[in-house]
Amino acid sequence: MDINIFQYGFMVRGLEAGVIVALIAPAIGIFLVLRRYSLIADTLAHVSLAGIALGLLLGLNPIFTAVGLTSLSTIGIERLRTTKKVYGESSLALFLSGSLAVAVILLSLANGLNTNLFSYLFGSIVTVTMSDVYTILTLSCIVSLILCIFYKELIYISFDEEAAKASGIPTRLINYILILLTALVVTLSIPIVGILLISALVVIPIISALQLKKGFSSTIMIAECISVFSVIFGIIVSFYWNLSTGGTIVLTMLALFIMILFFTSKKKRISSNIT
């Protein structure tokens, strides 16, 4: 078996794109998990499916149409949530089911499923081009920069939105920024894990890291390590065993979560026995 996987250009591009996405996804995920808004990633993934279907139908770059449609949808979701016309989870359900219906109709007009769409659904590093890597890197840098600028405000509203609003923080603006950044991260993750598994990349590393009950910064760092390891390990294993890249990455993350859960439970039992 040839162990030099780096001689293949698609593997190098896949690993580059995967590591970039693995670093940026938990940075957004921690704010979504703390606000109990994890389902937004899943909803935006389904919206991005409609965007990709639109791109395939019109002959445009599907990633760009997905970014545009998810960005517009985030505004609608946040407006529904802030006006309290519908509850937060209900607005997500509306957009999830509505975008899925739109995607199905657009795909039927575009003559249904094809190989390209299959790779968008489940992720395929073979289809990642150098142009995709540059796009992912550029947008990730923009997301990182905005996160750094509004870092304190994002932390404040994640723990107590009402207090943040009372102290003069423009909570509505920060919420729009967070949800738009989430839309970007979700779209960037499509080539690596696919639409159907995106929410796992955003949420599972954070949930795993939270089990260790560390500080905010330490939790992010642990989640980043889990995410990067899962992506690299998943890509390599999927290459040698001819498995789905996205599925392998997510199963790796789930295995790490179970291991951490077992470790923390065992540690807790030992501590209670000592006391």
C-alpha cells in the first residue's frame, strides 16, 4: 500500500481546506452551543442545498449561490426571532422545511441528482480545487477577523443577552453578525463534510470540549484540537479505506466524544469514591 498520500494533489488540497475549516468551525460553534442555537447550522445547511441547486440550475458556482442564499436567509431568521412573531426554534423549522422544498423543486428542474450534487451532500475532497482552497482561506480569514473584533461582545451576549443589551451593547447587530458568520462557515464546510453533516463539524467538537469543564479559551482550544484531528484522521482513513470523507470525519468526532464522556464519568466516580 502506498503510504505517500501527499503525492496526490487532491489529497493535499483536501487536507489544506479541511484544516482551515476545522479551525474556524469550533470558533463559531461555541457561541451557538452556549446560546442553545445549535440547530441554526443544520437549518443553514439545508438552505445552502437550495443555493447549490440554484447554482447548478443556472450554471453558476454553487458555493457562491449558497453563500448568497444562506446570508439572505439568516436575516429572515433573525428578524423572525427578534420580532417574536414566532419562537426561535419555529423560525428554524420554517426555513429548514421551506428551503428543502425549494431545493427539491430546483433539482427536479435541473434533472435531479447528479455526481456533483452527491459530493455536495456528503462531502468529497476529490472535487476540492485550488480555487476552492483560496476561497475557503480568504473567507475564513474574514470570519476570524470579525470574530476578533467582536469577541468580547459575542461572549457577553452568549452568557446574558438581556444584561448585554442593558449595558449598551448593540445586541441585534451582534446577533446578525454571528448568524451571518455562521452562514459563511456552513458554506465553507460543504466541500469537506457535505451539507448533511455540517452541523456535526460545528457542534460536536464544542460539546466534547465542554465535558472537560475548562475555561472559555481552553474549551475553544480543546475543540480546535478535536476538530483538526478528526478532519485529518478522517480524510486519511477515508482515502485508504475508500470511505465517505464526511462520514468518516463525523464518526471520528463522535468516537472522541464518547471517549471524553467515558473519561470524565470515570474521573467523577473516582472523585466521589475518594470523598
